[in-house]
Amino acid sequence: MHIPLESATPATTGWLALLLAGAIKATLLLALAWIATSAMRRAPAAARHLIWTLALVGALGLPLASFLVPAWPLAWVPALTNGGGNIARPSTSLAGLDGAAPPASTPAGSRDLSLQGRAGAAKEPSGTANVSDPPDRSHATPAAAPPGTAPVPPGHTAFDPRALLRFLPLVWLAGALLVLGRRAIAAIRVAGLRRRATPVTDPSWQAALVRHAASLGIGPVPALLMSDRADVPMTFGTLRPVVLVPGNALEWSAARRDFVLLHELGHIRRHDTLALLIGQLAFALYWFHPLVWVAKRRQRLEAEHACDDQVLQSGALASAYANELLDLATAAHRRDTFGAAALAMARRSQLEGRLLTILDPRHARGSVGWRFVAGALLVTIAATGALAAARPARAKNAGFDPPAVTATVNVATMTATTTAAVLTTNTSTTTTIVAADPAYGPDRHRARPPLPRRPPSPPRRRQP
């Protein structure tokens, strides 16, 4: 089985084969993550977030891992190659077109075939090609159309939809640039927001920040900023994380202040900003893949659930935290302009599911242990390595795909479907002709038979 990618340039074909193979393998990896997280609905959200993050990391590293790990040939894996890849084309012989027996076998890779020159023209009853004469296009017969296709009028070229494969890299590049550009624009806006923000110097806020950072094991204490342009609390920054609160945060109650700080510091402790960047990069590589859309959305949602669990695990009452979260989401704008580069605490699109999870006592809270992390990491490495090593098994003659064949042609009886191109001419004895691959279209030019020779004039008699 193979998936042909004809009508594309060799560079485009190899690039498309690599991208499609990575997408197929990423499908299996993300499907395993989906099955695993679906079976862990009652488990802590941190475990599901870890699985989605590792799956996205594996999908992102599949193209690179394909060059690093040794090949693992599998006969049932389809080949994404040009012209069938591991299936060699049957050789085509031009000999015997005039009913003669085919010539003896020639060495592999030979592309020359000999025709009798002018010296042997008199010996051939049917005549041979006179390569010194230009080809006569008036006697050319249009090539027969393949069965099942409509005939093409003379002077027109049939449109092959497979030629659109050449434009697929440009389509992918446009989508990838769109995703990365959205991330870049959001990062520029967040950087401007950080420059215009003012540090929070309130003693109660600073004391609460230091206390909660110490309880979560975060050091050094991240910066705490305030801005009127922010509508909800958010966290951003991969190397230097920052907690940003709205301008009216000083008017909040102590309970809301503690809820907000515990939630945002939970993102920093879990390195969710780095996981957000990984999801964006995987989305830029596989933006056309529906499962990547699902994985990126579920990864971000599980990050919010995990931070909610962090707040509830600290001793907060679920109903009180749900009320504060509802008030914050109500005050937020509908459009999230910083979502590609920042983690907002409350958005209306995620509110319903989060409130149900918060109020459900059957859900497990807390973080994951090092054994679970080590096991998930080993499984991801093994699955990614196995998928990256999977290769289609090649046939023994996979490398033999000759674009030309060797034969002896009688030009007088050669039909219109024979494709030939005259490369060099030996005016003394032989003419070298290379038969092109039939896949490149028939050549309608045919050599004209030699003109009849004028009979010699009788010798003149001398006058006495």
C-alpha cells in the first residue's frame, strides 16, 4: 500500500511526506492521551494536564526524533513517497513495435539505443531515421487518451488536480505564520502592559504574597503588578513570571485577595506559562490537525482546574471560592486579547465547567507524585520513539525506478505513443536515442523518412 504524491517537485514531495507522517503519528500519540485522560476523570487535574502536555511535547518532537532514532520497518505502514515509493515501476520496452523479437537484455542503467545510420539505409527495406532532417510535425498523430478519461483537444493541456500538491507547503506556512503571529502580537501587548503597570506596594498584599509563595515553595517571590488595563488577574512570563491584578484590586476583600494569589502562584509553581508556550508551538506545527486543537484547549483548561484544586487544597471553602470566581468572570470582557501569551484567572468560556468541578466533592484534589511523573515521562518517551522509528518496509528493488529504458527502434514502424528524444547524433554509423518515461507524456514528434534519391544522370559523350 502506498499514497502517491506525484505531480509535486522532489523537495515538496519529501517535505509533504515528512509532515503527513508526523501528523499521522501525532494522531496516535494524542489519541492515547485522550483515552488516558478520559479514564482519569476523577483523578487530580494536575495529572491530566501533565498527560496532555507530554503528548504535545511528543507530537512536537516527532519530526526531529525521526532523524535520530534507528528505522523500524513495518510492512503494513503506508509509504508516503513519490510514485509509490517502495513499489518499483514495471520496465517499458520499445522493442518489437514492428513485430520483431525483443533485443537481448542490456546492462542495468543503460539508456542508449542504437539505430542504423545513413550507411545502412539501403539495407533496411522499411527505412531508418535520417536525423539530419528536421522532424515533420504534419504527420504526427495525437497520442491516445488513457482509458476512462476524456480526450483533450489539440493545443490544450489537461488540468491535473494533483498539481495543487505543490502549493500545500505555502498553505501550511501561511497557517503556521498566522498562529505564531497571533502569539507574537499577544506577547507584544503583554510586554506593553507590563511596562505601564505599577508595582503593588500595599503592605497587606505584599505580606500575603510572601506568605503564600512560601507555602507553595516558590522562590524567589515573583513580581506583583497592578494595571487599569487588566480586567481579571493573570500570570505571564516564562523566565520571569509576573502576577498582574486589576486596578481596583486594593478594594477587594482579604478572602478574594488570598484566592487570587493562591491561584496565580499555582500557575507559577506548575510552570504553566511554559506549558502554554509548548501548546502554541505544537499548534503552529499541526494547525490543520483537529486533535491538536482539542489537546491545546484541554491542556489550558486542565491548568485552570489544577490551580483551582490548589486553592481548595489550601483550606478554602468551595462555595466561597466559586462565588468569587463567578464575580471575577462577570467583570471580565468577552474578548481575551492576551490569551495567547497570558493565563487569565477567569473567563466566561470556561466558567461553567470549572464551577461544576469546584462544587463536585467526588473529584480528587492535589498534585501528582514523582512516581506518576516518572511513569508518564517514560511512557511518552517510549511511545514517541516507537512512532518516530516506524518506517514503511521497502521492497528489494525499491531503489530501481528507471526513468528510461533501452531498446532498438525501427523508426518506420514506430507508433505515435512511443516517446523518444534525440540527444546526440553520430553521422557515421549510429544515433543515440533516449526513451523517456511514459509518465511524462508522449512526444508527438516523429522523424521523417528519408527523401528518395535522384537517379544518377548518364555520362556525357565526348564530341569527336
